[in-house]
Amino acid sequence: MQIDLRSDTVTKPSKGMLEAMMTAELGDDVYAEDPSVNALESRVATLFGKPKALFFPSGTMANQTAIKLQTQPGEQLICDKYAHVYNYEGGGVSFNSGVSCQLVDGHRGMMTAAQVEAAINPPDFYHSPLTSLVCLENTTNKGGGACWDFEEILKIRSVCDTHNLGLHLDGARLWNALVAKSETPQQYGEIFDTISVCFSKGLGAPVGSMLVGDDALMNKALRIRKMLGGGMRQIGMLAAAASYGLDAQFDRLKEDHQKAKDIQETLQELEAVSVVEPVETNIVIFKLNPQIPQELFLNKLKAHEVLVSDMGGGKLRMVTHLDYTDAMHAKLLEILRKP
């Protein structure tokens, strides 16, 4: 039995999802004639209380579009040093938008409003880049699935308003945060100018993300998506998978969170493990004791067909997901406890 905990992106469509995909009504989305896509876009826009949403093939493209919408070449965005838009999007911020990143040394991928304000360049000092956008990530991937304090987000919104800055949320795993914190999409829609959400992680769809925002921005987003190669044709099957994920997989995210907490508790019992970062959602990040060779630990897992991610810097990561069954969970805990 292979136990793949490298990411929540490794899931396969369930039987119910496949049936939804096969029976989806199709049209040409480039002509805005795919009814399944149109229905999903309308549904997600309504969820967040935004007038428009646009389907994207990837979260990276959705984030890159949001950045390009709200910046000009030579300007600068503010993000945490752990941010996905900086670390894991192939340098797209500079390549696609000609924008640099002012990195903030936050906590587990989360900044304070005071840190954001301190990172803003004086707008009349033309020697430095003009600050135009703030990007947050919830949950934080590199921060171990940590969830933002919503009150701090409100404070950051106030800073952005004072300094006339845009505010984008990389919400690739926002669904997890909503479940963990008992929050609503509407709350986030009221705060952020643009929000990206992903369907191919916790919700189990094979492909797809969405960008939501106000009319003025989203009318331009369609053109940018085209420029980036994101225009697709009969993609109702993908939209149907995302819709099924929202219907059938959203509430069960709490099961992934509980399994991650079980793994955290087990790792904390092991002499081989020195640190396990706090677990709020479905990501477990931990470090081994310096006396334990990482390769030895990883080989033990591989021998039992357990796959995890090496994040570098001595950090290892496990991510629970809907294809990680109860039987796999029991087996993993047993393997970890074995000498």
C-alpha cells in the first residue's frame, strides 16, 4: 500500500466526481459559452460576494494575473518571505509583471499590519520602486498550513486603504482555513480586491483555480488570462469536477485536519524528531534531531512506500488529503512508532 503524503495535489477524481465530469454540459469557454463553467464562475463569485469570477487552469496563473492587474512594471509588491508568489511561481512576478518583491520577515508566512506599513516605500521617493500591492497567503504553504488571524487581515486592509494599495489573497488552501476557523468566503470577499482559490488540492479536482474580484479588475483579467495562454475550450468537465468538490468534499476537510493533528502528536513522541510545527489544517512540517541522518529516516519511510516532501533546510512535510484513507492513516502511525 503506497501512502503518498507529498501534497494534497496527488488525489485522483472520485467515482462521483468522474460521473459529474462525464455528464457535464459543454460549450466553448473562449466564447463564454460553456454552461458548466459559467455556472461555476457565478457560484464562486456569489460565494465571495464579488461580481465576477474567472476559471483558470492553475493557481499560479490566477495569482500572476491578479498581480499583473494591480501593478505596473518597475513597481513593487509586499509579501512574506514564505509567500508562494515569491518562492514557488518560477519568478513569474518579475517575468510576467516586471515587479519586484519586498519580503517581510513574518511568522510562519504571516505578516503584521505594522510590518506591512513599515515595508511601504515613500511614494515621492523616486529612487525606490513604487509600492502598489500587498499579497497574503491563507493558509500558508511553507508556514505549515497556518491560518491567519482575521483581525490582522482587517488591519492590513486599513493600511492598504491609507496608502492606496491593492490587496490580493492567494487562497489556494483558503477552503481549509474556512473550515478550521469557521469563517465564510463572504468575509474575505469584503476585504480583498482579488482572491484566488484552488479546486485541485483539498477539494480533489484534477485541475482548476478561480480568480474573483470586482468588475473593473475582472474585465481586464480575461485579457491577461488570454495573454498567458489560459483560454480553454470545452472545459465544462473541469468545472463539473470543481463543483462536485465544493458539494461533496468541502465539509470533509476537517477529517484531513484531524489526521494531520494525529500525525503531529505521533511525531512529537519520536526521539528522531526534534520539532513539529503547530498543525491547524492539513499540513505537517517537522525537523529531525541532528543526530538522525535525514536519509536514514526517509529510507525507512520509502521501504514502507510512504512518500513525503523534503522542503530543504532540514524540514520535511506531510500533507493529508481525501485519498489518504483511514487504513493508510493507521498504517502510517504504526510505521512511525516502529523503531
